[in-house]
Amino acid sequence: MARASSTSLFRVGIAGGGIGGVALALALQRLGIRSVLFERDASFDERTQGYGLTIQQGKTTLRALGACVVERVREASPPSTAHFIFDARGAPVMFWGWGEQSPSASLLQSASTPASAWDANRNCHVARQTLRRILLDQLDARLVDVRWDAAVEGAAMHGDHSALAPLAVTARAASTGATAEHRVACLVGADGIFSSVRKLLRLLHDDELRYAGVFVMLGICERAPFPLLHRRVVQCSDGDARMFIMPHDATHVMWQLSFPMPRADAEALARAGRADAKALIAEAVRRCGAFCTPVPAILQRTPRALVTGYPVLDRDAMGATPLSAATSAALGGRVTLLGDAAFAMTPFKGQGANRALADAVSLADALATRGATSRGGGRGSGTSGGRNSADDPVCRALRLHEDAMCARSAVKVRGSRAAVEQTHCADFIDVDAALRRRGMHDPAVPVNRERRERIERMRAANIGMHSEAAELDRAAFS
Ligand SMILES: Cc1cc2nc3c(=O)[nH]c(=O)nc-3n(C[C@H](O)[C@H](O)[C@H](O)COP(=O)(O)OP(=O)(O)OC[C@H]3O[C@@H](n4cnc5c(N)ncnc54)[C@H](O)[C@@H]3O)c2cc1C
């Protein structure tokens, strides 16, 4: 991999200091490429951003961001050893555990192993702000200029591709109203679902955000009163509302309650919830206050300040062609997108942050391997004076990134949209349907037959969400 000189004048502008933007700054730094990171918020803690992420394929990407990142995520990641789905009365619908993956280590044994959640075959949980903090802590001020209170508002091309930093990015400080101009070689919109950079592109693609038909509510509460939630992911549904609960950090769990709702009602509820989270809790109690224990108690014990809720939005998956047509035509082709700014998806497959991390690492690699950073950002390369964007190595690297990103993400957008229906319907709590979803429907396979028989035995013996955690594990896994 080409490593650019840290004294090079090549500098990437990044709009947005969320997971994707900070990961990009770090990935570029590791390749010796400088960047300026614009974040609209005045500081790291300006807004409550408290929800948890499940890192799946993103674990591979984290490795590319350095051993220190992996180590700190490993330390911060609360372990989970099993996943249960119950119906609203608490009867088991499906379960799986990572102890089963190794015939020599039962789940019950694994529950007493040290609290490491880092295993190649398993997802890990990490609070979004924790991951963001870990990534930010790795940034070196000599290579990354982090600008808080700097909302990117616009950009304009000054000169042609032969200039060192042909793009002038305008950022506004909300605290003073003052704007400042920053010269960069290219601009990456990592500014989330309502991306300002995306708006600069005037995409021909149908660019409307689409209401996915469900409202999602999030809360964080202490884990100690709920032994069931120690090391376990739990879902509970009545076939309409779905409560998903997972480890958040060493002492807390995060819950996500989602349910179908007409758009106007969802928007009204979000407005009421912003004014006072009491409105959200009241709706949650209305939807699942009668669910099996411990769901009602979890709602009761969640501090109001840690509850948020909003309508779920996504966008149609976009192909590389319409995206590249728009990015090539705008700002001399020196602009691109990543993460939610490029692909907004529903959270029901837990893919958004995993995708944003992958986009960040592959974009940094494309810039480094295409020689984009050499001689100050394509200066003098390609056609005479470097005036043709098709021959400009920076533009070529950005288009390469877009091809790879679209190939990766379009399928995840569609899968995440399909998951809305799959997780909010009667089939979600049907044992046969649940076995099918896990690929365990064929009774000729002994492990499938055994799983069904266990679920049926547990249901007949009234072992479920209300049971002692140890009894539940014994019935499921021993
Ligand atoms: C409840 C919930 C659960 C989720 N669970 C998972 C999960 O388990 N796994 C997973 O992979 N994903 C999950 N996601 C999705 C994931 O959080 C997002 O997809 C991911 O954070 C996207 O990262 P991003 O950097 O693209 O955008 P964001 O994280 O939204 O960051 C955008 C940043 O840009 C800043 N900004 C906005 N406009 C400007 C501007 N004009 N100038 C400068 N800065 C600007 C914002 O302040 C923000 O800091 C979940 C999402 C939600 C809501």
C-alpha cells in the first residue's frame, strides 16, 4: 500500500464526525494522509447519542484501524452468550447460543469464562459513543485537524484539477454564526442521513427519504435488577410490537421497542417525545406494558432522560451509476459520500455502522492505492494540466470507492427494509417460521429436530422469559 508523505499538502475534507467520518480520518491517518474533519456539534457530548451497536462484519474493519482500536473495543464490549426470542406471554419461540458452536464447551461453561466478547464467530456490542470515543482518541493532531462547531454548508471548485487544493469548503459555527473557508483536495460527505453534502450533488436518483412504516423507541437502563439480561440478547413480541434488549455496557442494557404506526402519528409522537419523554414511555406502556416480566419493569426503571424515539426512515438503494453520474458532475468530481449519507437503512439488521466502517477503510485505501495523494492531489497527472476529471487520480479513486460501496450496501438496504416486515408480524413469534428464518426447518437434520423438541418441551414445562436465568439456560443448552 502506498503511504503518502505526512508533509504532503494533500488534505481530505470530511463532513461529519460520526462513526464513518472519524473512521475515515483514522484510516487516512494510518496511510499518512492528512484530513480536516468538520463536525456540526460543538463538542463530543453535545447531544445524547446513547444507543448500542452490534458489530458484525465491522470487526474485520476495526482490525484495519489498528490493534489499539480492537483492544479497546474488546475491553468495552459487554459479552453476550445467548439470544432468546419469546412471545409476549414469555414462551420461547427460538434461541441460540455461542456455546453450542463448540461441542466441547457448553453454554453453561462459557458463562463462567472471562468477559471477552471478541470471538471470530460472534457479534460484539459496543455503545456508539464509546466506539466514537475510541476512534477519536487515536487521531493525531499532526495529521487530522478536528473542527467542532463546524457545519459544512457548501463547497465550490476554485481552479482545476492541477491545483493543490481546488475545493473550497464553507463551514459555519452555530455558536457564533461565523463562516470559514477551508481548502481541500476533495470532500467526503459522512454527515449522516440528512447529509448537507448529498444535497450539493443534486442526485437524479429518487432521493426522498422514505418512512419505513414503524416507530422506534430506545432506552438505556441498569442491568442489575434483571439477571435474565446478563450476557443475553432477548427479544419479545406480540406479533406487532417488538422489544429487543441487548447488553449496552458493563452495567446497562439497551432496549429498542419498535411498532408499526401511521406516519403522521409517528411524527406527532416523536415531537411529543422531544418535548417530554413521558409521552414515549406512555406509548411504550400502552404497547407492551402487559408483556411478560421483566418488560414492564424495564420500562418503569428506565430514566426518562435516556429514552428517545423517532420514525424509521430509509432511502431506496442506489446503484453506482446514478451516484457516480452525480458526483462526477459536481465540484469537479472531487466529492463523494459514505455511511448513512450514501445509504440510509432501517436499524433492523444492525448494518448501518458496519457499512460506514467498511466504506471508510475502503475509501482511504482507494485514495492511497490510486496514487491520488502524490504530488499534492493529482497535480500534473493525466492530461496536460490535469484538467480532465476522468484522468484525475483523485476522481478515479473516489469513483472506485463508489463502485465498491454501492456493491456492498445496496443489498443491506434492501435486507434492512425487508426486516421491518419480518420482525413486526405474527410469523415472528411462530416457532416454525422462526426455525425457517434460522435455516433450521428441515426435521431430517438431527440438530434441527432437537431444537424444535427443546422449544416444545420448554413451552410445555412453562419455562420461559419469567423463569430463573439458570433454569432457562439449563433447559435450552444443557
Ligand atoms: C437505534 C439504532 C440502532 C442501530 N444499531 C446498529 C447496529 O447494531 N449496528 C450497526 O451497524 N448500525 C446500527 N445503527 C446504524 C448506525 O448507527 C448508523 O448507520 C451509523 O452510525 C452511520 O454512521 P455515519 O457516520 O454515516 O453517520 P452518523 O453516525 O449519523 O454521523 C453523522 C455526523 O455528521 C454530523 N453532521 C451532520 N451534518 C453535518 C454537517 N453539515 N457538517 C458537519 N457535520 C455534520 C452529525 O452531527 C453526526 O455527528 C443503528 C442506528 C440506530 C438509530
